[in-house]
Amino acid sequence: MNKILILLLLPVLSYSKIKIVNGMVQPMKYENVSIESFLADYAQALDITLLSGKLSTKNKKVNFSISKELPLKSFKEMFLTILSSKGYAVVKDKSFSRVISSRDIRYGGGEFYTSSDFPRDDRYVMVFHELRNPLAHSIARNMRPFMSRYGRIINFNDGHSIVIHDRGDQIDKILGIMSKLDNKKSIQTLAKLGVKKKKKRYSLDSKSLDELKVEKLKLEEEILKRKIEKRSRQ
């Protein structure tokens, strides 16, 4: 079992490069800094607890600089983006956050929101969305190519309910596409396609049983005729 590393860092234990004054992050520079050090600095500067299992950090160094003061909210979004670019995700629990590999996000859970109140950033979240029209199955199937690598989308049998588990910014884009497809015209198009499929199936089975029997008899007669001709030539 992997050991759990608890990053609850206090100023007396280490020195963080991240300085926050009156809600503004001060200019700084990170050059070839390890992920572990970056996480430690972030946890200390924001006075939070970060939990992380054993992360694969080989050849994953952090490089970035801030040339002027940056609002803390923007810096938090930047933090999530940096981790995402390195293949990690942050999952928020009740009193702490966990840093996990992005490929494990489907097992890591995450905060649950509705489609009107979720964060539009690089955080992985679960969002419930209700369509106006009963198109959940069709729309969910067609949205899968737009999901991020580790995202997923699930539709329910009521025809209206969809749950998306992905990065907040990606979910925002997907919901934008959904809103354009969620209309009565889409229902009519699907209905027409359904009718065409039924007609096609019917055309293949439209011959009556008697007609099939006649065709079978003709085929049998032709086979028998060829057998007789073959014997006569011997």
C-alpha cells in the first residue's frame, strides 16, 4: 500500500516562494522545481492540507514565472492548470484536497454540482444537467468525442438526465454544444431516421410466406433438373 504524504506545512518548517499580500500573489519564478516542492509551497502559502499518494514525478519539473501581482483566485486557477498539464488532478473532500493522477480521476470522485453552479476551471467535477427534450441517450453518445482523455458522460433512462465527470472548463464547452442540440428539431430528425430504419427493415421482410415457398420450390426444381442432366451425360 502506498504511503500517504500529508502536506500540512507551517512557516517554521520551510520557506515558501509563494508570497500573498492583501489577496495578491507577489511576483515569483519557478525554474526546474519538483512537483513535490511546488505542492509543498502551495499548501504552506494557502495554509491548506494537501494529500497525495505516491505520484509518478519522473522528469516532471515546474517552470513558470509571475512578473506582476496576480489575484489569488487567478493563481488558484493557474495552480490547477499547471497540475493538469503534468497529468495530475485535484479532488476536493470535506476538509482537505487530494492530488491524484488524472487517469485515476474516475475512481477519485469529486465535488457534485448542477449545470448552473459548477466551477469553470481545470478542476475535475461531476455536473448534473437536465435536458429540456428527451434526447439524453443520443446527445450523450455524440458528446463522447468532445470529452477530455479521462472524462466520462452518463445518461439516464428518463431521457432528460445527464451526468458529466470532467474538467470544469471542458464541461462548460460541452454544455454549450448540448444547448444547441437540445431542441424539438433534433427530436424530429431522430424520429425521421427511426422511420427510415423501420422501412428498410420492412422492405427486407416484405415478401409473403407463400411467395417465399414458391421461390423455394423453384430453386429445388432447378437443382433437381441439373442433377438429372448431369446423370444423363454420364
